[in-house]
Amino acid sequence: MTTITIFQNQNDVTGFHCMGHSGYAKAGEDIICAAVSVLVINTVNAIEKFTSSVFSLETEEESALIDFRFKQKADHDAELLVNTMILGLQGIQNTYGNEHFILDFKEV
């Protein structure tokens, strides 16, 4: 199962933690893993390339860990990119349910 926790401080996103493989299908054919990976990795890459927000990033390929944390309040563009990622992840959850993918929000 893939689990993504979005960390928030009031209305501000402070980071996210993504871990696990969905198990929806075998490796190379898992559309849930593929969709989640594209959204998460593209968001991290876009924040790095197009914003001035500073963040920390921890990854581990085998467990599919991506732990992303803003080191200070995200700028407008970075927050917009993360909210766009969340919108896409909510679409995946609405389509495929909670059996293979969990999207959670945590106040920090």
C-alpha cells in the first residue's frame, strides 16, 4: 500500500511523506504507483527548478520513500505546486479507493 501524509500548519503545507508500493498490479504495470510517482516526483522537481523555497529531501528507492519538508514557509509558487499535487492525489484516491492508496493530512 502507498501512504502519503501531507503535513500542515494551519493552512500552510509544511511537507509530505510518501512511502510504499500500492500492490495494485505487478511491477511495471501498476498504474496507481505510476500516477503517484509522477505527481510526487514532478512536484519535487518543479519546486526545486521554479521556486526559491528551501527544502530537505530524503529518498529510499526500495521502500519507495520520499520525505519532503520545507525548511521555512513555502513561497506562493511552491505552495501552489504542492496543492496541485494534492488535487491529483485526491483524484487517485477518489477513483481507486483506500485499498491500495491512502492520502492523509496531519496538523503539525
